[in-house]
Amino acid sequence: CIFKAVLFIHEQIAAPLHAEAVAAHVNMSRSYFCQCFKKLTGLTFNDYIRQERIRVAEQLLCETSQSIAWIANAVGYGDVKYFSHIFHEQTDLLPSEYRAQFNKGDK
């Protein structure tokens, strides 16, 4: 069930994701889902979502020339300033700094 939930999360990374909805998708109660999710992934549901969104954003920053606002929306952050804040918390770099440092794609 947790593997199915992780696949669902990856497919829906741009959409608002809540533990209740993902738990319902895999036919589990929210509390039991969150307990199993943390046991199997080592992260809380919200921490996992944040980590995955930043991982996908890193990939997009390196592989595309899309704007940072577009990337923020593509990974589920409607507010580019909030996205930049979370990205900086996770990577110690702003998205623009990350792109400049690690960009392997054509700009």
C-alpha cells in the first residue's frame, strides 16, 4: 500500500497532496497510513512530499530552461517566494543559484 501511495505521490506531485487523500487512495485510515508511511520511508508524509518536490525541482532546474515560477507550479508550489524559501531551506541555495551551479541542460 505504501509503494502504491509513493507512486501516486510521484504522479500527482504538482497537485495539492494531503495525507487523508493519499490514505484514502490506498484504502487506509489517515493515522495508520501516516504511521506505516514513516516506518517504511523514514520520513513523515509532509517531509517526504517536501523532499520529493525539491528533488523534482532540482531536476527541472538542471534539465530545462523553464522559469523558476513555472518550476514552482510544476512541483506544487503556487507561491514562487514560498517555493524559493523551502528550496533554500532544503539545499542552502536559491533556485537561481542552484541552476547556475548545477545546470547541465541548454539554456
